[in-house]
Amino acid sequence: MSQVSASGEPVFEVIAPVGEQRQSRAPIAPGLGDLSDKRIGFVWDSLFKGDLLFGVIAEELSQQFAGLQTVGYETFGDIHGPDEKQVLAGLPMLLRKHRIDGVVAGIGA
């Protein structure tokens, strides 16, 4: 229902079509900074060309950072396959087991 302003113009209430946002953001972990002597894990959803891309990324990072080690996506499983829930549930344990400092996650769009 509209109202009329003092100048005679109609005044309408506007309701936003989006609901109230209730989800809060998780805190962001600090960056690793220098990757020298770090272990980087590759996590992939087996879509597109991650198998090719990860090899290039690993080579480039190894050339730039002394002592950098990479752990391949095969170690962690397919994060988008038929066993997705189990793979994701086990991911934190595998990251600890392999002493992973940081992850490059390849996900298809």
C-alpha cells in the first residue's frame, strides 16, 4: 500500500527480494609467505586438465623455491567422485600424515 508524501508524491515501501544473510564467514588462515622448504599438496576433483596443470605448477614452484616438495593429487583421492564424502572426511588426516603446509586445490567450474 502506498502513502502520499507532504508534496503529494506517492511513497512506496520497498522490500529486498533477498533474505537476511545468516551465514558468517570463516576466518582466513594466514598465508605461507616463502614456500622454500615447504610441502605443498595438490587436491583435485578429476575434472578438466588438472593432471597436466599440476605438473606445470609443481615444476615452476620448485624452480622458484629451494627445497619445496609437492605431494600429488593421487595421494588424496578424487574430491568430486563417487567416494567424495569419504575422501573429504579423510582429507585432514592425510594432510597431517603427509605433513602438508599448503594446498593447491584444482576444481572444475
